[in-house]
Amino acid sequence: MSKVYFIDFHTHARQNIFQKLEILLEKAGFDQMDMEQKFVAIKMHFGEPGNLAYIRPNFVAPVAKKIRSKGGFPYLTDANTLYKGGRSNAVDHLQAAHANGFNYPTTGCDVIIADGIKGTDYREIEINQKHCKTAKVGSAVADADVLISMAHFKGHEMAGIGGTLKNVGMGSGAVGGKLEMHSDASPVINRSHCTGCEVCVENCAHDAIHLDEESIATIDYDKCVGCGQCIAVCRYDAPQPASDSEFMQEKMVEYAWAILKDKPAFHISFISDVSPQCDCWGFNDIPLVQNIGILASTDPVALDRACTDLVNEAPALPNSQIGKTWKPGDDKFNLVFPKISWKKGLDYAEKLGLGEQKYELIKVG
Ligand code: SF4
Ligand code: SF4
């Protein structure tokens, strides 16, 4: 059974959250990792401009300091996005990272955008899995000797949950890799929900969604890359994930496997500001639950499962999206995304040997 270590956010005058984070890292085995003369990628999400749910950059500083003290060379990294926004090329992405506080003075290390200026700087890793024969992984992740994942745990419109497997698998994919992972997941429009407001039209980076003669959104599937942005921006739930979003989850897991199969890795996950949707969107709604804590493990599957369970065990915030409908025992992510099963991704990850869903939760600090 995998071990998942956990600190809550309670602090007092003699122990602040950074001191608790130090204890978490130590207990979870961070200090045992060999980083001497190694390039250590800290993979995280710098937050889409307009979104404030991402992990505070202050949390990176103690991690980077520890890596340096062990003789490693830390850097922060993430790959460019598929969709229109503030992180679709390295110039905008760096600007977004700096605006959100991810810079040397705050974190103690620099940012390297994983797949370069236009998303074309990647390594093609042969994996020969069910869906992907190769994985196009951003070079700054693929070339790292050691990977530290710092993930913000929240909901996700295509995978149900967005945690460590998504941070590593989807997040490290170069633009072409992200395209491959999304290619079976084009949404369908529920015509009775559509008001013709055109918010989706304005937000589709691929000119794939327009209003038809009845002023209802319609998708051109020759152009749609399945990025899910229309799902995120529509306030009327008209675009809905296609049933084969399961394929997207499985491909994302195959990418995570490509990255982790022969790279030492350590995973940290923050259950704070648990927004219903991903940090990829330029907004974040009221959290589903109160802030819970920080978890760490060398098993990404156990870590995602533990985070999911902790969020599901907590009471829903009454003013959140699910506050009026939630009852104890409900799966919160399923309430937000009724057509998506987050478990599919975890089951497939377990099948590939990335980790196990049975875990022992060990509270420290
Ligand atoms: S699908 Fe949603 S965002 Fe697009 S036009 Fe219809 S109601 Fe507006
Ligand atoms: S139609 Fe929706 S899923 Fe398809 S490319 Fe446009 S925003 Fe992305």
C-alpha cells in the first residue's frame, strides 16, 4: 500500500506553513532523493492570467532551496497550451508566470518553458501503449534528471479531477502532444441549453465553433481539437464532453507514464482553492470545499486518489456551485461534471503500473 503524507493548514506562532511543509517533505522521503549535480524540473502550473487559484509561488522557494542544498539545479517549468489565452507561446507564458510571481526573487529559481517559443521543442518518447505509440514531451521536462511535481488539486472539465497525473501527463505535453491527447474529446452541443451568447465563439482558438442559422452554437469537427475551452466558458452547460473523454484521460496517463517510467520523481499536491474547473481558465469560481492541506508521495496515483477522497469527505461550501445540491456521500466532481468519471484515469494509471489507489494517509506536522 502506498504512503501519502499530509499536513493541514492549521498554523500558530511557533509553526508556520513553511515549517510544516519542511516536515512534510522530510517525512515523505524528499531528502532521500539523489539530486547531486542533477537538473531538477519543478513541474507546475503558473496560472492563466485572471485565475487566482494556482499554487502561491512562495511555496516553491523552500522546495528549490532544498534541491540546491542537495547539489541539484532546480528550474520551474510548464509547457504551452493548446487554446487561446495567456500561455500559448513562451513569450506570453513567461509574462504570465512572472505576473503571477513565479520568478527568481520569489522562488529562488528561473522559469524555462518546457516546449519552447511555439510549442515545437519536444522529445518524442517511444511508449507503444494502447493509444499513443510515442509521447511528445516538452524538452525541459524530458531532459530533466529528476522531476518534482507541484500540483494544484481541483476539478477538471475533461478529466473530472485535475491533480498530479494531469500536471505531469497533460501539462508536460508539447502543443502537438496536447493535441494528440485531446483529439478524441471534441464536445457536443446540447442545443436546448444554448442561448446563442457567443462567448464560446469568442474563446475558441481554432475558429471551430459558430452560431448556426437558428443562433445555436455548432462545432466544425474538422477544426475542433477538443481543448474543452467552450465547455469551460459556457455558463449554460451547452457544450458537453463527448463520452470518449475517457480516451483523453487514458492518453494523459500514457503521457505521464512516458515521463515517469525511468525518471526519479516526487509529487506534492495542494488542496487549496479547489475550484470546479482547471487553472487553465482565466477565472476561478468559489471553491467546492474549504482549504484542506498539502499532500506528498512518490506514488502519483495514490496521491490523486487521496486528494479526491479528502475533497469528497469534506462538506461542500454552501455558496459553491454544488452547495445547494450536495449531500454527504456525494461525489463532488461527479456533481460538477456528471458525464465524466475521474476514476477511469486512475484505474488506467494503476493498470499501467504508475501506482496504486490503495494508500495509507499519514498525517505529519
Ligand atoms: S454554447 Fe454556451 S457559450 Fe456558446 S453560444 Fe451557446 S450558450 Fe453561449
Ligand atoms: S470547439 Fe470547443 S473544444 Fe473545439 S477547439 Fe473550439 S473551444 Fe476547443
